[in-house]
Amino acid sequence: MSAADSLEPEAAIASWRAYLVSRGSLSAGDVDELEDHLRTQIDELRTAGLDADEAVLIAVKRMGRQDEIAGEYARENSRRLWKQLVMAGAPARRRRIDGSVIMIGFAALAAILAKLPELLGAPAFPALLGGGILALAALAASIAWRTRPPVALIAASAVGFALLFVLAFAYPFGNSSDTAIIFSLHAPVALWLLVGLVYAGAGWRTAAGRMDFVRFTGEWFVYFALIALGGGVLMGITAAVFSALGIDPGVVLAQWVVPFGAAGAGVVAAWLVDSKQEVIENMAPVLGRVFTPLFTIAVLAMLAGAIVTGGFGAYREVLIIVDVLLVVVTGLVLYVLSAQPPTARPGWTERLQLLLVIAAFALNGFALAAMIGRIGDGGFTPNRVVALGVNLVLLVGLAGSAWLLGRRVFRADASTRRLLAWQTGYLPVYGGWAIAAAVALPPIFAFA
């Protein structure tokens, strides 16, 4: 009896394993490891409250994204699996309707919370920060409603949100404070990783669980950008029509529509990713493959320019700009990896990524030299400390990725598993730095 016919967990696992073994492309050890991942996924989904048939379906689908042979199995069996899941008719339909209604409710909640501090009379800057934190909290709550993570993880995430919300109002930032900008840039990073804690649930300790959140982040960003683009076009048309009527809609659009729309769009984008993940989930990796050669050419050109001119001179923002470049390079490596089966052979994309990372390291050397020169002349400032700290965190992460990419490209270790474990295991380091920068640096520099 096949998994598609029975949907019993053990029968499904046996059928799935037999399929992998029959193809002869995987060793017994690889099949054992994949089966262990599959069982972990099923257990986590059952713990989150899903029925056995739903847990089997989703786990098989997820494993299909991690291994090419498992993906073939998922494609051949998923249609019948879906058919059995919707045979219940009205109850399944009610669940979908209820889900969309609840999504709209969370989106409305996020929109209201985004404006709540301002409506309560808070100063402009804390109101902006606090509203953004509350909107992200509503997004996290909507994800928790769907994924049902352990209560301990919900509590840990809530504590983090509460801490940063309180500090946004407690810290005495000045109007031109550099540490205020540092807080506003780093707090969202820390909060997003707390959202990831809720999203991954009990799987946050595993590379597969963390990679699921990475995939979610990429697809969420794509959906959010598309919604923002459509919303921007709509607002432009609306502004043009009202202006032609002699009415200025600028204040309403800027102070109400934009914050309401941005907060609500975050929840809607998350719901779309969750609802359509099997249709469009590979969009971020595809974009990664498209932009890898373009960024490789661009960074090589930048490096050639730095060599010809002798460096960046006294350009003060150079290290910050290069840090942004390193973030993009890290994202390209991570998202291309997210779509790679563990046993896939390295291709041209991996070779280009290795070249891209090496060129970024070399360019960063010129930026570091310029920054060290400025520190020698003027000492440490909040911006310089942050630029150096971010640079160090990114360099360590990329160094590990470069080493493992090199081993993969030159076949010393062709599997993607170690690279996956390194990149996803390094995510807490980014979160740790973001929290330290947002919480510790402002008081250290007297909120200057």
C-alpha cells in the first residue's frame, strides 16, 4: 500500500524510503539520514497540532525540497495526497475560509498597532519605533497561530519584543543621535529572528528547521515587495486623481495609508507564503541564481577599481557600504543553497559564488584599511564601532562559507549538508550582534 493511499505515518515512511532505495542514487547512510529528517519533521508537525495525514503530506513536501530523489517522490504522490486531504469537503473549506478571515484580522491588528503609540501621544521617533515593533509582534502572533510553537518559545519571543519595545521609549535618544539610527537598524534584525523562533517552532534547533525559516524570509520579502510595488502604484494614481480634483491627499497617504498598508502587508505576505509555498517557494533561489553572476562581475569591477586607484582614501561611509555588499553576498550564497539537494553535484553557480566571496573579501580589505586610518585620526564613534562589528560578524560567517564552498567545488566534500549546517547555525550570531548593538551600544556612547 502506498503513502498516497493510506496516509498512515509508518506506511508512508516505508513507501517513501523504498522509493529512495529503489532509485539507487543514494547510499544507505544517506537514506537513513533523510529518513531521520523526515521523522523529525513529522514529529514536529504532530506536536504543533497537525493531524497524521497533514503531517505526512507537509513533511514529504519539505523533504522534497531538500533532496532531488525525495522531490521526485513528492511530485508523483502529492496530487493524490492533496485529493485525500480535501475529500472531507466542507470542513476543509471552512478551515481555508477561517484562515483567510483570521489573516485579515491579524493584518488589521498590525495596522492599528503600528499607529497606536502615535495615537496615544508618544513622541515621533519612539512612536515610529514602537509602532513597528508592535506590528512585527502582530505578524509573529499570526505565525504562531498557524504553526502552534511550544509555549516556551512563544514566551521567549514575547520577552524579546517587550524588551525592545520598552527600550524604544526608555532610551533618551536625541533628534540627531547616531545611536538612535543604530537602534532602529538593529532592533528589526533581532525581532525578525525572534519571529523565526516562532516560525521554526520545535525545529529551531535543527538545520532543516532554520532553513525553512530562511526560505520563508526570502519568499516573504518577495511577496512584500510585490505588494508594496502594487500599493505604490495605487497610491500614485490616487494622488494624481485627487490632485486633479484640487484636493491634496499627501497627509492622509503619508500618515495613515502608508503605515497601515505596510503593517498589514507584512501579515498578508506571510499568509501568502504559507498558502502558496509549493507554487512559488523557489522564487528567492531563482533570483539568487540570476544575481550571482551579475554581482560577481560588479564586485570584480569594484576590486579592479580599488587596485587601480590605491583604495578608498578618506571616504567615510566606505565600510558601511561594503558591509551592505557583504550582506547581499551572504544572502546570495544562502538562498541558492536553500534550493540545493544535499547530494547535488556542484555547478557553475557554486564556482561563481566562491569567486564572488573571495573578491568580496579582497575588496573588504581595502575598506578596512580606510576605516582603520579614520579611527587612527579621529578615534572610535558609534558608527565606526557598528561598522567594524558588523564587518567582523559577516566576515566570520563568509569565511566559513568560503571554506565549505571550496571543499564542495573541489570535491573534498561535495555534500551541501555541512554548508547548510554552518550557514543556518550562524543565524543566532547575527541575532546576538543585533541585540548587543541595539541594547548595549546606545548607553555606552551616552545616546550620542
